[in-house]
Amino acid sequence: MFFSLEQHPPEHPALVEPNGAALTYSQLAAAVNRVAQWPVRRTLIFCLTSSTIGFTAGYVGFLSTQAVPLLLDSELTPELLSRLITLYRPSFLWVPQKKSGAFSQYTPVQTLYDYTLLQTDCTDCPQLHPELSLLLTTSGSTGSPKLVRQSARNLLSNAEAIAQYLELNSTSERPILTLPLHYTFGLSILHSHLLTGGTVLLSEYSVIQQEFWDYFEREKATSISGVPMTYTLLERAGFFERELPSLRYFTQAGGKLPHRMHRRCAEFARERGLRFYAMYGQTEATARMSYLPYQMAEEKCGSIGIPIPGGAFRLVGESGETIAEPYREGELVYEGPNVALGYAQGPLDLARGDDFDGMLFTGDLAMRDTDGCYTVTGRKKRMVKLFGSRVSLDECERLLRERFGGADFACLGRDDHIDLFVAESPHCTAQDALSDLAGTLRFPAWAFAAHPVAEIPRNEAGKIQYPRLEELL
């Protein structure tokens, strides 16, 4: 049984919902055994995810039965979902019962709690590689056909490594979800805690809702995790002023925290006797590749830290050489058992084996300090040359967020020109941002163009959707 559910105390709660519904480990194991009786083994199943007992029990059942789930945003538009179904031809859909009416062309065959298994009319389902266990999209709600192919070894090794460095050595851990389960970060929280016998507090509340905090306090949550945008919302919700006696640690990944927010998190942790972990990962590495030990949270502010247990980093220069000396920038390359099998662009790719061979060229530029800690400096493909000098668009955004709190920014560029998109605030107009950036970089203002926008478009993981901004140019 996946995650060795049967090894945990049978009456210990595994999953809890805000409405008070709960599932013990013995009940979750029984649900998994029930799924094992369904005709889903080695079939492709499209799953519309939600943070509910029904979805989660079915998902763990599919992994245990060696079906291959593709996790999708439950709010994916019917057009995008239909396009994916036509391309990949799944045998089944796993959908909330309340949405099953939208799929009247398919046949309901099983139900589990609040979810229904629908059999499609696809008779030419794709061949699945024996090692393939899970499919995730890197593009969230956009419905991109590009998927990441993950194996059982990827999932379990990463969950074990996360459990080790987060010190998840007690069944008393009670993480509260703030991220969707079709997103690799949110999913890793579920995996690592089911592996170690914790109690996962399922939630679809936003952290700015009072219901979230009522649930947090009622269920005595011990940890909270988020992407940079989550911490912006947490600050707005008064997280740093709240008395949360059950909280033990909190984590961040999904992009680089602004320096000011990283420092505030580190200081808050020190003052409250908590642990704060800044982390780094990609879907192509299942979830996590590195973490900053909580003892270094203030000293190494802005760093992604060290590789997770079982993993290793190296830096590669522009000519392909390995960079040995500290403080020299290069592309960050990761090696470990959690590196995914590769990508899928269509159904034939689901039969492919391991294309990555345990090695991931992350596309991120980074430097290593003398203590062996790494700091991401930008994206390899998010570099432009202004007047012969390399400029990181990610670094431009970071500088502006540090300078103008309350506003939001995104940069696009080509050589000798940067387009700056600004969601203005009372203290920062688009022209203010342009003048500040031009002055900081010491380039003439005519090399920049400022574009005021109502908001910077982001996906559910908080990452900027640059293609949508390109459409405005």
C-alpha cells in the first residue's frame, strides 16, 4: 500500500476537513482497498482535484493500485479539459459528485465519499510505461498538454527526504493546507505527512479568511506552508501578530521570497521559538531539491540552502564546465532519485522511459558560497543584454518589490529593451518604477517602457504568467 498506511496507528486521524469530517488511517486503508477492487489498474485517470477526503482517498487508492492519475485544477475550463481528454484519451475521470452532471456523456461506475469515477468512451487508451505513477502539469490552470512524468521512486524518495529534513518524526504533526493538491508543493505536504503518520488538515480556505484561522486554532495546526504570494496574504491577515501556540514550523517555496519578507519570517521564527524553512524545488524534481536549515534562516537570508538528503547540486558555466570556485554564477544542475522521468507532450510519450536519468538542468542561475549554500540569482532564459551588460529580469523584479512595498511588478525583455509592468500602489506609479529601475541599473530611461496594469497575472501557485503579459505588447 502506497505510503505504508497500514504501519501507522489505525485509529489515528489521517485526514480532516473543516466541517469536522475525518478519516483514520484504518479507514483510509479501507478506502484504498476498496479502490483496489475497481478496474483501474494501469489505466490513465484524469483527476479534478480538491482538498477533500473523497479526492484524497481516491488519489492514494489510485497510486496503490498502480493506476496513473493526472492531477488537474478542478476549475479548469471545459474547453481546456476537453482538449486534454481528446489528446490523452484517459480511461476514467475522477470528479466531485457535484460536478458529475457536466460529464453526462460518460458512465458513472463507482463513488467514494464526495467523488465519482466516470468511465470514458476512449477505447484506444495510451500505453503506460511500467515505472510511470503520476502526471502533473507545470502550467496549472492553462491546460497545457506538456506534462511531467513521475515514478513511484520519485514520489517516495522525495517524501522521505522532506520528512527527514523537516524532522517529521512524530504522528502529532498536523499540517494545514494552503496550496492546491494539483500543485507539486501542496502535494508534497500530503505525501510527506501520510508517509510519517501525521494528520493532514485539508482546506480550501484562503489565509485571509477568518474561517481559515478558526479552523487552524480548532484543529491545532502545527505547520503552515506557502509560496511568496501566500506570505504577502499572511502578512495582510496578521500572521506575524497572531498567537498560534500549536505552530511548530512554517515553510516557503515556489519562488524567491523578497529579502524583506524572508528576514521578517526568520526573525518571527526566532522570536517565537519556531522553525522557518526556505526551500527550492520544481515539478521536474517531484517537489523539493533544497532547503535552508532553520538555524541559518537569518544568517543566510535569501539563500535556498543545501541539497535535500540524497540529492546533489553542481554549477555549470556557459561552456559546459563545472564551476568549483565559490561566488561564481552558473546554471544550477540537480541530481537525485526524485528527478522525474521526463516530459510528455502527447499520449505516445506516456510509454517513454527515463529521459532525465536522474539529472535535472534547472534553468536557474545560482551561486554557491563558502559554506556550500546556494543562492538563485535568476533564470537562464530570463536574461537580456542592455548595452552589452547581462541583466536578470528576475532581479529587476526583486529590486522593485524591495523598493516599493504594496506595488507589484513583472518584467519582459529583449536585448537593449525592458518592458516593465506595474500594478500601481498609492506610493508607486509605473513612471516611478521606471525611473527607479533605470537609475539603479544606470541605463537611460529610453531603454525601458512602463505599462500600468490592474494586476500582475499569476497562476494558482502565485507564479507570474508572462505569456499573458506578452499579449499586451
